[in-house]
Amino acid sequence: METLKLQGLLDRIAAQMAAEPERGQVATYIPELAKIDPARFGIAVALASGEVLSAGDAAEAFSIQSISKVFTLAIALGRLGDQLWSRVGREPSGLAFNSILQLEQENGIPRNPFVNAGALAVTDAILQGHQPREILAELLRFIRLAADDDAIHINDAVARSEQATAHRNIALAEFMAAMGNLRNPSPLTIGTYVHQCAVEMSCRQLASAGRFLMGGKGSPRLVSPARMRRINALMMMCGHYDGSGEFAYQVGLPGKSGVGGGILAIAPNEASIAVWSPGLNHRGNSKLGTEAIEILAREMGWSVFD
Ligand code: GLN
């Protein structure tokens, strides 16, 4: 009965979002992403029972972009444990995802693992002593295991397209190198980073991959419960950059956005939610994606603040 109600709700949300004229702006600074049709909309919910419900374009693969930072963080914490925190902080930045401002003021230590500078530090940390292809293979292994789906892959055209226009990220990486917070030559770290961002998944695959952050019975144990809670805390405080406070206020769940228009949100013990709508708001987070998760969370009574 619950499932029927949820399926009806997802169908209603998808219909409402399909009819929405104001869809935000598709990211254009990565040329391949500029080609994506802003009319696309997909939503999927992986439940503790193991069921995955969805509506709209939920089987279509999209570029997960910064959502990949959740998976690399999980791998980095597994590899380095608390040592990682000597290289990156755990505070919200209150600034755009690609901002360079704080990096100089704070001696090359990025605020958190989800702003670009922080994600570059995390990727750099797991790359140390390895080849980029080994790290990307490990990332795909982790995501495929989490999603229980071996078809998940990296879109090379998207990676190359970002690589060719990665001036800001190169500036962030080089600045960190100057401050002694980069261990690999920056082209290796950037090359790995743009490929991790170019992982493609459908909403159904992403919702399934997020179950390891859900906890409870339906959650594959890829990280310890303590680490799972901490990754969720970081998603809550930093997952939407300078829009994190607004997302917490509107939605009330930990979430991570990407400039491909995807959002992964976690309702602890209940569900892993993925939504995709390519148009972004002025903070670079999916406009309709946020609205859709807000409706879903409200109607289902899902909040971490109950
Ligand atoms: N690959 C993108 C970048 O570095 C990711 C940013 C994002 O999704 N917010 O600009």
C-alpha cells in the first residue's frame, strides 16, 4: 500500500515538473553538458525493502559530476581515515563550488570535501602512489558494488570536454600545490577528477548507489555506521555549497548536487533518493530537482529533524 502511494506521488511529481516552464539554466562551462535537453526530468527512490520506484526519465544516464565527490570521500576515508582532515576541512564554505577566495586566506586547506578545491584534495589523496586509471577503476568498483550494477561507466567525451576548459580547477590545484597541499602533479589530479565527475548514472542507478548512506536493513555495509553518519553530516552542511542552508531548510535531508542537474538525497533508514533535472539555479544546484525532493520529503514525512 505504501509503495502504491509512493509510486502515485512520484508520477504526480514527474508530471508537475514536466509542465514547469521555469527550468533553470543548463551548465555551459563544460561544453558537453550544454548539449543536454533541459526538458528532461527523472526521479527514483530506493527503499529499505530493496524496491526501487521511479518516474519520468529515471532510466536515462546523466553526468553525476559533483555527486561523485561523495563516493571519492567514502573511499578516501576508508584509505586514510582521520588523516584526511589534515588536508581538507569540514565547514560549510558559504561560497560557490568553484570559488578560490578562501583558499588563499586559509593557506591552501579547502573548507570541505565537496567544494571543488576540497574534492581535488580528496582525489589527490587517494591518487598518491597510484595511477589515475587504478583510482578510476576503484571508484567504478565502489559505485557498481553500491548500485549492484556493473553497467555504470565513465563518459570520456564529458571528461575530455571538462579537461579542455578546466582553467578554474587547474588554478585551484596549482594554488594548493604552491601551499604544499597537493601530492601529485596537478595534471594527474585534474585528469582523475574530471573523469570521476564524468561517471554517468540514471536516477535508478544513483538511488541504488546511495543506499550505503541510508543505514538500517536495506543498506549495504560499504562504510561503518559512524562513517556513514559523518558523510551524511557533511552532505547536510556542505552538499549544496552556498545553497546548503537553503536545501536544509526547504528539504530537511542530507543531499549532494552536481552541475549535471542530479541530486542524491538520503532519508535515513527510509530511502535513498535521486533526481535529475539539468537546469540549475543561480547557485549551480538543480532547480526542479530541489523542488521535486522538497515535495517528496514533505509528502512522505521524511526529515532528519523529526
Ligand atoms: N566537474 C565539475 C567542476 O569541477 C563539478 C562541479 C559540480 O558539479 N558542482 O566544475
